[in-house]
Amino acid sequence: MSKKLTEDSLIKNLLYTSVPTMIGFGAQMLYDIVDLFWIGMISSQAVASVTIFSTLFWVVEAFNEIIGTSSVSLISQNFGRNDIKRTEQAIEQTMTFKFLVALLRH
């Protein structure tokens, strides 16, 4: 079933598209809490190190999401205008930025 996002109310469509992401982030947060519970049994230093890493991970993840969302918009707009050169340029820049973010993550 296909849903037209240009129909119905804006709030309803935003919820329709954002709820799966919220569920995914909620599952990741639950995973992190369970990790902290078990790591807390090791030592407070272990909890501190995992907390620092998790914070850095989420900062990089947010940056990755910003790049992904904006690149989809740029690629779609250029492709819709049938501007293949700019579409290819947007794809190349996206791949470069994603590669740099991948280096930060590892």
C-alpha cells in the first residue's frame, strides 16, 4: 500500500514517517541501558569509558544522519531537474562525507 504524503494533515504525515525512526532509536537506547547495567557490575571506570564512547558515538551518528538526509534531498532535486552532472556531483560528495564519517566511527 502506498501512502501519499501530500495528503492528510502535516502532523499525521510527520508521525507516519518519524515513528519507525523513534522506535529504532528507542531500541538502541534500551540496548545501551542494558549494556550499562552489565558493565556496571565490572567497575565504575568501565561505566565511565562506555558512557564517553556512547556520547561520542551518538555525536558522530547525528552527523551521519544530517549528511544522509541532506544528500537525499540534493540528489533528488538534481535528478528531478534532469541535471545529471550535479546529481553525480552530489552523489560523489555524499560518498566522500560518508567515508570520512566512517573513519570517525572506527
